[in-house]
Amino acid sequence: MEHAREDFSLAGRVAFVTEAQPGDTPGCRALHADATAIPLFRNTSRYPAAEVRALIAFATANLDLRDVAFNVRNTGGAYAGRAYFPVPPISTWYGHPGAASLIVLRIGVSASFPCTNLTTTIRKTPLTPWLPAGAVFPSGEDIRYQRTRQGRREVWRAVRVAVSRHPYGGKRSPLIEMRTWQECLVALAAHEAQHIAQFRARTRKSEAECERYAAARLAHYRTLAPPHHRTVCSGGDPVVTVPHPL
């Protein structure tokens, strides 16, 4: 049997309308995505399934994810996510005939936002050779001491600790501000979906590339949402801000 070719472009998968539709929530009245774009979907989060699914479909509108399963859950922090290729045996999607990959998205309570993608990196540089346990070192604000074992001996070493704050993925990543849980879900889904694209292409896993893709999807989301947004800059880095949904 001959099948018509499906359109997976943005125009073919996402439609933007102004009137309310059955099952709408106020957060997704301006955004309606084809539900068939995300056929393998399970939502156990505190947020409406219809709105969550529409936001994920928008975030991944230019990728074919028909064989990717999505689990959306709650989290105690602001957000967390992970992409799996293939589906791990511990998942409830394992063995599903249509699931080749898995994306798990965790979104926190609305009070967790606004937030950014800033993360902390701690670098430790050894300053002294290994010394016997109990050795006395000069004190310093950036000096810490680690105790470990060399064979049967317990030894100490001094390390210089450098703490830096930067966007997730390193200096090549944009600084992204997410003001609501909807904005966070768009960025998070786009980031993890790009990892699936990397797995398929067998290219190097790049967090910076995924963050740039997430920022691009947020920027596009901003052009389609009401113009109640502002641009914030910190240290000369661009900050992607997305307007509050309707």
C-alpha cells in the first residue's frame, strides 16, 4: 500500500491559532502542535498533559522523533533531563516495539522559576607532593586538603580549588534565562532531543551544541508568543529570555 509522505517541517507539524481549542489550558492557547509528532508520551508531572505535549512538539518541531519515547516527571529542583540511546532495560518503555530511544524530562514547581542554565565547576590543582598524615600546611582561602591512601599508608595532599560559574556546556554555550516552567520545558526538550540527533549521527556528544540548539528554539518560541519579554545581559553574555505564555 502506498503511503503519502508526511511533512515534518515546522509548518507541517505546528500550527499557531488564537482561538481556544478543546482541552486547552491558558498556557498553550497560542501553541498547538500535532499530537502525532510525539506518539510515545507519558506525563506524570504536576502539569497538564496537553500543554506539556504541545510544548515538547514545538521544541522538537524540526526533528523526526516518532521512535523516541518521552517521560515527563516532577523533580525537587528546577529541572533535569537525560537522553538514552537505546532505551535502558530499567525503563517501562523497554521492549516497546516503537521505542528506539528515550528522553526523560523533569520539571520542578512553578516557584523554581525564573532560573538560568548557570552551573558551577570546581577545579582542583595539586600544590604539594604526597606527605604523611597529620602534616601541617599553611592556611589559605583557596587551599583544601584531601586524605587518601597509598597502599597501606594514609597520606594527605594540598590542592588549590578554583570555583567558576558558567553556562551549562562551557564557555561556548549561551546563557539562557527561563522565566516559567513552560519556557524551561521548551529548552530542556530541545536540548535532550539534540542529543538524540547526535546519537543517530554518531557524532561527538556536545553539551554546548545542545545548549545553542535549545537557545535557538527558545528564540523562535519568543517570536511566536506575546511580546511581554525583556533582554537581560550579564558580563557581556547574551541571555535568551522568553515571554510569558498567554
